[in-house]
Amino acid sequence: MALEQVSSNKAFDGQLIKYKFKSAALGGLTANFNLFLPANSANAKVPILTYLSGLTCTEDNGAQKGGFLGPASKEGIALLFPDTSPRGAGIEGETDDWDFGVGAGFYLNATNPQYSQYYNMLTHVTLELPEVLATAGLPIDLTRQSIFGHSMGGHGALTLYLSSLLSGVKQYRSVSAFAPIANPTKCAWGQKAFSGYLQGGIEEARERYDATELIAKAGKEPVHILIDYGTADNFYKQGQLLPENFLKAARDTGYDEVQVRVRSQEGYDHSYYFISTFGEDHIHFHANFLKA
Amino acid sequence: MALEQVSSNKAFDGQLIKYKFKSAALGGLTANFNLFLPANSANAKVPILTYLSGLTCTEDNGAQKGGFLGPASKEGIALLFPDTSPRGAGIEGETDDWDFGVGAGFYLNATNPQYSQYYNMLTHVTLELPEVLATAGLPIDLTRQSIFGHSMGGHGALTLYLSSLLSGVKQYRSVSAFAPIANPTKCAWGQKAFSGYLQGGIEEARERYDATELIAKAGKEPVHILIDYGTADNFYKQGQLLPENFLKAARDTGYDEVQVRVRSQEGYDHSYYFISTFGEDHIHFHANFLKA
């Protein structure tokens, strides 16, 4: 799993570096990711915040359009931008749809034999990338990790955070999301993905990959969760996101506004214009816990 | 020249609106532009800062990747993002090269008959777009304009600012540029563009379209000019930018560091990661003059 540097760009006094490597989790395919290292990482290991991007995106969208690098530089936090799926598996039909297959890995480990050799973004993000960073000797303090994401990546961030919490591993200190797919077993995007990737389909997903189901089980654990969504978001209006279901489950479980904060942002949509507006705020939210 | 709204995205409490219209300056072709209106434009006309993008770009690059919207929102300044050339003229060969023709209009008015019907980005940016904004009743105060840009757009910003100053029109209060093509009659990009677009070729360009030539003539006029370039910029290293020539001409003409500030930024390259790092600083520079 030797890392190869693809490019490096100085940004906000730090470096945004693109790497590639042969990913075991993704069946030996080449995987790209971006890593932002703030200037202070020259002197000491820094905490790391992973950003999971949405449908059709790559490792570049968040780095280029999220407005995260400046605030992360000020806070002294590294940012990790994984890709959104394996690329080049050659599975029949995997490039036919924009919301399934390539660009749409849904941050799960596939159990359907057609996809399970390659589509293991859960392992890629939670285990393989941290291992690769550590092996390469990069100045990252893996005891201080948080995670956030957008849309499908918001689903990924919430489910990876909550499932790690429930398992007792507690890999991430905090989670936030922009317009997350918050109850995917109840929306068309999630149902399509789970039916395709998982042998047990939606039933299998309910146990592991639905943030609304997971938060209902987490009632005794302290959590740090921030969600923003826009009222002009067409996917919200179409019922693909369902943040209100997540909020209700969180409140029913006993979480208050300090532990689970879900904010409706008037007039904002699903785009990176929305994300970049609140990006700085999300970085500061995570910094509270990463630097505690 | 009726304006048609293509899309609108709320961003930083304001609106980023994409418009299209049939552009007389561009021979009747459809032209797109983005306009960011800060929230305070609901109550009063706001100053406007025009951003000219570089080779291969469209009206979207600066809006999506520049990091300008947040600072402009705080300052209460509108941002105008024109395209970089006419599109759809159908002139033979206009899409063959990335540094000439489509995506590479160089912010001039072509005099070569092959291009002069369509390639009039100077008129499009300086006269037509302000006219279109005013005609549409948009809340823009055209007595308070400034301009900035990147690479080819830095060339455009400097030359439009200086030629307007020298003509006595003084359309823009201040100019700034990221990695501008600052002496285009002396570099390959400029020589190719001028030889193609201008009947009088490089000689014609020297009079009108070369910032280093123009600053040498401006010695009695007060100016407000800020330029940043990166020492790791490959186009700088290849001699395409030549900011040192512009700086020398400015100093020879008698401008001091307050009037003409050229900053060498250690380790930065030609990308939007560089631009976004200093974007906020450039917005604040212009706000000093736009809000004076």
C-alpha cells in the first residue's frame, strides 16, 4: 500500500496533497484521496477531520469548493477527503446511474457478491485510510478524529460515527453533516443503494446503515452531532433527506439540543454554495472536540 | 438584451444568480454570467467588484472556488463573474487550443476580421454587462466599481483598469490580480493571442493591451494596484507572467509601494488553492476604495 503523491498545492499556509495507492479494501483498485496538512503539522501531530462527499463527487469537490481549508488552517486541523466509491471495477452497469455504482458507494461494505470485492468504502474510510496515513509517517494524531459530510456523505458521516460509537470503538469525537440522507431506508436513494449493494437489502441496512435507526439505539452514550439543511433544497423537499425523522428519533431517545443540533437554514439549497456558507461553522464545531 | 435567470443559489446570506442573455458585443451569441448580490442589496444599491477568470475557465470557477463570496457578503459588495470568451461562434479552429479561442478571449476587442464579429470581451465586460445590470434594475451602484482577476483575467483586470484610467473614464477605483499575465507582449501566451486576434498583432497590443506598457504611461495618475503571485507557479517560472517587469515599470514611473504593491508569495502555485488563500485579502483591499 505504498502511497504515491499525485500533486501538492500550498493553501492557507499548509499543503493540500493528493495521493494514490492500491487499495486492499477496494479490491486492489487505485484509490485517490486529498489530505490537507496545516502548517503546524510540521512541528507536531495534528487532529484529523474526514470529509465525505456526496453522489457523483470525487475527492476534489470538498477540497475545492467547501471553504474548509482556511478555517482548518486557523484551527490547526488536518482534513482528509476520500473518494466516493471504487473506480474501475468494471462491474456490469456500475456506471449507468449517477446515484448507484461509481460515485455512489454509500460508505458501506457490500455483501451482494456482485459488489463485495470492490465496494467496501466503510473499511476504506474508517480503517484503511487511517492505516495508510500512519504507515506513511504522516503527522496525524489518530486518537483525535472527527467526521463530516454532505448528502450521501452526510449519511456516511452519521452512520460511521454512530456505528463506531455503538460498537464501543468510538473512533470519532464528533460528527456533522450538510443536508444528509438521514433516514436512507425510507427514501428512494437509500433503498436503491441498499437493494443493490446488500444481500439482505433494506433489512440489512436498517441494522447498520441508517442514521435514524442508529441514533435510536445510542440513547445512553454522549454524542456531539450538528446537522444543517436548507429549506430550498429540492432533495429535502422530495423526501430524500428526512432530517426531521433523525431529529425526532434523537429527541425520543432523550438527546437534547446540545448533543444533537439540527438546524433548518432558510432558503439554502443542496449545492456547495450552501456548504461553503456553513463550512467555517462546522470546522469550529469539530475543533471544540478535536482540540479539547 | 433581456436577462434570463438560469439559476439562483443562496450563499452567505446573499444570492449567487446565473443569468444569460443575447450579447450584442459578442455578435449576438448567448453569454452567461454570475452575479453575487449580498443581503444588504435588498435595501440599497451596492458597489460591484468584477472578477475576470483565466484560460479555460467559465463564469463558474471564481464563484465556486475563489472563496470570495463570504468576504464580499461581510463587506456588502456585489461580485460580477463574466465568462472568458464568446461561445458558439463557430469560427474555424477556435476550439483547437486551450490558450486561444474559446475560453481564451483575453479581454480585448478583436480587430482581425476573422474574430472581430464575436471576440469583443473588452466591450462585453466594461460596457455591456454594466448596461445590462442597470437596464434590469439590479441594485448595483455603477459609480463604485473595481476589478480583479487571475492569470489571463489578471491581465484583463490590469489592462481594463489602466486603459480606463488613461482615457480619463476611470471606471474602476482599484485593481488586483492573482498571478497576472503582466507583460503579455513579451510572453508566448500573449504573443499567440495578439497575433491571432489583432490585425496589427503585437504592435497593436503594445498600445492597448499590455499592463507593463500601460503603467509606464500612467505616472501622473494616482493608482490602487495589488498583485500576488506564487514562487512555485510553473507559468511564472516559464516566463508567462513577468510580474517583475510590471513592478519595474511601475517603480520607474514613480509609483511607490502604497500605490503599486506586488507581493511574491513563497511556495504558492497557479491554482485556485492559491487564489482562495488570498481571496479574502483582495476583497478587503477593494472594499477600502469601494466603500470610501
